[in-house]
Amino acid sequence: MKEENTDEADMLKWAKAYAHEHGWALNPDEKQLATVIRGLVRNTTKFGHKYCPCRLRSGDKEKDRAIECPCVYHKDEIANEGSCHCKLYVKKE
């Protein structure tokens, strides 16, 4: 059985659904969006979790839960800065 979100199309579909559910959009910059999606797929495949590709893993699974996408910081970052750190999720214009 295929692991969830281990290809870019599945990961993009997941990210779009999550953004829609929260009233956000995905980054309209296709190059930035593709880079983050590839990083999420890579981390899911390599580590078994959707670790944020824009943050450093500590190697401590308990600590690293905070940086699993969507990370614990994303809602505040979007509210305060207009996007999350990776710029995957952005406020709708």
C-alpha cells in the first residue's frame, strides 16, 4: 500500500484541501509552491512525517512534532505576516 502523500500530486491535493478548509490559498508563485511541495514529499518519504522543509529537524521526534506540516506556528504566522514561514499557505487577497 502506498504511503499517504508520497507524491507531489497527492501532497498538492492535501495542501489545497487544508488551505480551502481554513479560508486561505496556496502560494500563487508556482516555483515557490513546487519547492515546498517537493520538500514535504521528500521529508514524508525519508522520515515518515510531513516535516516543514523550511525548518531544521532536531532529530528528537517529540520536539519535531511542532514542525510537522501544518506546523504549530502556521496560524499565527498567516494571521500576522500574511503567510506561513514556508510561504505555502497565504491569506486570500
